[in-house]
Amino acid sequence: MMIDSRQYREELDYFVDYAGQTTVYLPLLYDAAEGILDSKPSREEVERVILQLISDVIDRGVQVVDLGGSGGDFTPWESSKSETLRRVAEEMKRYDDPMDFIEICWFRA
């Protein structure tokens, strides 16, 4: 697995900036991770990069949140970074279609 470090930094910066403007869904990170990796990465490789991106955005002040009720409220996860990463990793395995990752969590700064 080869990661384009320049593209990784660009995606990370973009994601942090975007999360500061609006609440962002997890499938956006899937697309970013695919672009960061070299040709035709496996899903496992993509998920590894997603977890690294999540770790890095948390370090830069982005919150992991759940979509609340019908009012569109968001509830921050009350867990440590390691627990958050473990939970996301486990939940990604529950879905066949990465677009369903929208059910796992959202992000906001």
C-alpha cells in the first residue's frame, strides 16, 4: 500500500476546513482515502487510511458526532480517541456498501 503523502495532507486540510463549515459525513472520507492510495486499493487498505484520517482530524479539533433526531441536532461521541477509532472500525465492517457508512458517524469542527 503506497500513500501519496502530499495528497494525504491536502485531503486532511480540506476535510478539517470543510468540517469547520458544515457537518460532514463519513463516506466523504472513503472517497478521499481511495484517492490517497495508489491504484485499486483493497477495502481493508481504504479503511486503514480512513482510520488514520479520523485520528488526525480528531487531533486537529474535529468532533465525531451522531446525527440526532428529526431536528438535525448532532451529539458528540463521548469516547476516547482510541475507543472512537475502534468503534468506527467495527461499524465499517457491518456494511457492504461504503455509502452506508453515513449511518456510522458525522464530523464537525
